[in-house]
Amino acid sequence: MTEATIGTGMAPADITLDLGDLHPSGHGALQIRCRIEGDRVVYTDPAPGLLHRGAEKLLEARDYRQALMLANRHDWLGAAVSEIALATAVEELLGIEVPPRAVWLRTLLCEVNRASAALLHLAGAATMPPRGASATHAPGIAAREAWLRFLEAMSGGRVHPMVTRIGGLAHDAPEDGGALIAEAVALTRAQMPAVLEAIATAIPEGIAPLDRASAERWGVGGPVARASGLDEDLRRDAPALAYAELADVVRVVTASEGDALARYRVLAEQVVADLDVIEACWGRVPDGPIDVRLPKVVRAPEGAAYSWLESAMGPSGSYVVSAGGITPWRVRLRTASYANVQAMGAALPGTSLADLPAAVGSFVFVAGDLDH
């Protein structure tokens, strides 16, 4: 019996997992303590914290406007969702009613961000060593670039949009927004069959199954939960923004196998299902202003508010407590990555060392979102 610490980018004495050039966690900052018998893992204990930057305390040291500029840095693939979740919690504290156009454009930003984030996770799966395709020919990357072009046209940023403001948005939709969305939708529809085929080649069936009871126990979300048979999605079950008015087009994809392949397949099929949501959202955006005027100093009354939205990885929430000052008294983040990674302890035992990269990657996480 041997023990080893398995991680990405660890010291030479440890086992290093290669998750490929495109996987969002490929830079490292995750350790998993494993007990190994033969070539099988019999015990695992994920150890987050290597990238901890005190994000919640940093948010408590900024005023409410400044906090939004930091909110999108824990889940850097779903940055727009993160900043909008914090903004809506603060607006609840302040009693601000956001203009309808801004509400709909925020919803659109969330959906575009969900699609672009999911496509990078899927590209990581499609190029997963040792069976995956070359990173230079990763399917789905052209579609992701199309979504990022819309995000950049609207916000000026590809990774950190920073377009959300308390009370609305900093920028309106671009004049060619409809054309950019149509291009991205068409590319995504065209490329998803190749993405699914590449994932089926790179990820064998039966790796690291997570049963429904364990998924419930660990509180996982997004594709990790839905691949284990949990039919849940905040857009449908607790609709915020304009999602209640999009109920006719929101469709939730589930599976029952609960293994690595099912997690990635659910993520891919959800992207396809969400294309209808994006098209409907763009078509229903009303005219009008995109923000409300605020005083020079924003001071929230005493109280607490919680807001959460569905990111590509699962629920992303912000809990804000005000003591009546210009900065939050407490901020707590509910991140999808933390719950998803903790569930590895229930799913990885029984996995072979050769299949560990595919198993670890399938829990759909971002290191910054894990260590918030």
C-alpha cells in the first residue's frame, strides 16, 4: 500500500496529473491525497486552499461599487455571472429596481458566459491525455471565440467583463449584437457533434461514478448534479433576472449514469439546449435605460441579502451583510467548484491511475472558484 499526493503542477516527488493544455485547472493549485493499492485509488481527500487569496475579505474592504470589480475573479470562466450575483444582492439591500432592459441584458450576459465557460471545459475534456485530441485541433474553440467576441463587444473584456454596475450596466448591447449572437449560435450548433464525438473518444464509460445520494449529500450542482439524476437548475427552480419570462425555452438536461462521461455529456447537451434561451433572450430585450442614477456615496442600510445564479458549473451565490456603512460588513460566496471538488472523495475510489485525469477533470471546477 502506498500513499501519494496527486495534483497538477506539484513538486517532482509527487504524482503530477496532466489534464491537458486547455483544461481550466491545468495550471495547478489542487492537491488530492490518495491511498493507492496496486493501480487503483482506494481513498481520496481533496485539499483545497493552495490558491486562497482572501477574496471574501477583500470584498469586505471595498465599497459596493469597487467590490463588483473583484467579484468576477474567483470563477474566471463565469465572471459575468459572479459579478451579477453580487450586484443583485447589493441592489436588494439598497431597494433598487433595475431597469427592465438592464435585467434582460444581464440575463443574456449570464447565458453567453455560461456557453463560453462550458465550451472551454468541454475542450479540456476533448483533449484530455492520453486519448484526447491535440489542443491545436480542439473542437468547440471556434464557437467559444464567437461567444467571447460578443462579450468583448459589449463589455470591452474577454475574461473579466466588469460591465455590471449597482443599478444596471456600464454599457449597452453593441449595435451588431444580433449578428454576433447569430454567428455564435450557428458555430456552436455546427461544432457540438464533433465535441461530443471527441469527448466519447477521450473519456471512457464508467469512470468515477457519483450516485444520486452522494450528489445530494455533497451539495454538488450543475452538470455534476444533473449527471447523477438530480433534475435541478436555478434558472427554472428559483428564477432571478428575466428567467421567469424565459421559462418556455429553458430545458434542463439530466442523465443517470453519474460517471465522468455523463458529466461531460450533460454539460455539452446543456449548451445546445441553451442556444434557444440565448436567441429568445436577445429577441425579447426591451428598449429603455440600462442603469439608475446613484448618489456619490452608496451606503446600504443594516440588513442581509442573498442572491444566486446558475453558472456553467452550478450555483454561484453571494451573501452580503451590511452594518450601515459604505462597505459590506460580511461577504460570503457560495461557489460551485467547492462542492463539486469535495464530492471527489466519494467518487474517485476504485478509479485506476490511468483514468484519474479524466475523473478529476470531470468534476467541472475552476481553482479560483474553489479557493475563494
